[in-house]
Amino acid sequence: MLIFTRKKDQSIVIGSNVEVTVVEVRGGQVKLGVQAPAEVAVHRKEVFEAIQAENLRAAQAPAHDLVRLAAALKRKEGAQP
């Protein structure tokens, strides 16, 4: 793990197009700002892990669950004006 020391309004750059800036430091919390292109997903770690777990669950779903989901989506699309 690479560790940086930064103060308020100082940044680090990841690659050539992601910049992370320290916006505020208060007590035991640090507020960060992230500038990244729209195609770069930026998530808090717990959200990223939840997305990965859901993707894994969906990939392992039994075929009959997927058929039921596809039918439900088709019904929903047909209900739209």
C-alpha cells in the first residue's frame, strides 16, 4: 500500500485522469473530492463490495430465476405507454 500525507486542498493524481483532493479534515474524518472521467466508476469500498456481491449472486442464480426475471421485465416494458 502506498501511503501519502496530504493537507487540506492538496491532491494526489492516479493515472493521468483521476485526481483526489483533501477537501476537509475534521476530527477523525477526512472529506475527499474525486475528479474522474464519467467512464471511471468511483464508489465507497462498502458500496463496491455490495455491487460485486450482487453481481456474483446474479451470475450464480438458477436458470429458472433468470427466466422469471426476464418475464417480469418483459411485462414491465409492455406496461409502459
